[in-house]
Amino acid sequence: MTNQQTVLGPGGGPTVLALHGLPDVDVGPREQLRSIRQALQLPTGCWRDWVWASGRMGAGRARFSLENRSFATNYASRFSQWLSGQIADDNDADDPIHIIAYSLGALIIFKWLAELATPQLTRRIKTVFCLGGPHQFDQPEQEVILERTGQLITVREDSIATRDIVANLSSWQLVVLVAERDLSITGAMSQFPTVLSRSVVDQHTIGGTTHLTLCDHPTDLRIDC
């Protein structure tokens, strides 16, 4: 571990907004982050899933967007609208809000932070956790392996400038977890430059994990009230 210690433990009622990865027929969107949700032991209603896609049809639409360079822009806009509703419904503006985003859910958050987040919104968010999420696409057509099935999908997304992602964040507000043995998202796609990981981004590589097992290590997060 580097920078600040990051360990998950039960809190006293913070709001957690959760974004899943690409859904498949075997694991529902909400189940992808089940280990983390159970470890947090949050009071009822404090964990809120944004299910941005589900089932074969939802996964198919997401893949189509990835292939047509519209995924991040499209879903970041939808997330921004959903988030505005969540905050508007929250009566206590002092309660901490945390975001936990996995895989493509993290890509959505990176795009939202870079292009749609405002200082007013980010001040309400205490921590943004991004697990196994890509933000750099060096090739015009990036082939990505779906670890569960071995299927190849083509991604034609534009890279997101890391300086834009962190522009409205304070130091260590963004926590990035990278799987050491990720077969889907390479380190070059998900890691932040050393200069940022030393001063702005709390970045860690979780030993022995793959893209599928990264969320099974809830002790590598901390949710503070």
C-alpha cells in the first residue's frame, strides 16, 4: 500500500452510490459489488445502486456504444442526471457521499469527473473509489478480453486526460485500485501517472487479483463518515 491507508470498515450511515461493470447472464449488476456491500454493513437505504445496464439487451447496447465511441459520453450524461436526483432527494447536505465504481462503471465516473462534474458536486463527495476502470485507450480499436467468457470486444473510446479527471478533486479524494493480474484491463489503461499517484490519486495495485476478483477484496477500501 502507498500513500494514505485505505481499509474498509463499517460506518455510521454514509451514502454510497455504486456503479457496476458490464453485466452478464451469470452475475447480475448488483451482485458484482456484493462483497463490498456486505462488508460495509451500512444501514438500510445507505447503499444505492445505479444499474446503468442489465441483461443481454443492456449489455448489447453497452457493447454497441463501446464500438461506436459513444459509451463514456452517453452513460456519463445519464449518471449526471441520476446523481442530481440523488442529491436533491438527500435532506442532509452534510452527510458524506461516496462513489464506488467498478470496471466500465469506473470509466463512466472518469468521464463524468473530466467533463461534467462541478466543484459544487465534488465537494459533496468525500471519496471516489474506482476499481479496475479504464481511462486510457492507446489504440483506435482496443481489443478487450471479457475475463469470464474469454470473448473479445472492440473498444473505440477516446482516452480521458488524467489532469481533467482530477481537476475538481482534492488530494486523495480519488482512490484507484488496480488488479495485479487483470486480463481485461491492462495497467496502461487503468493506472494514473506516478506524479499524480504520489500527490493527488490514492492508487494501489492489489496483489493476486484479476479483473473478476478485484471486488472480492473489500478490506482494501475505507469508507469514513
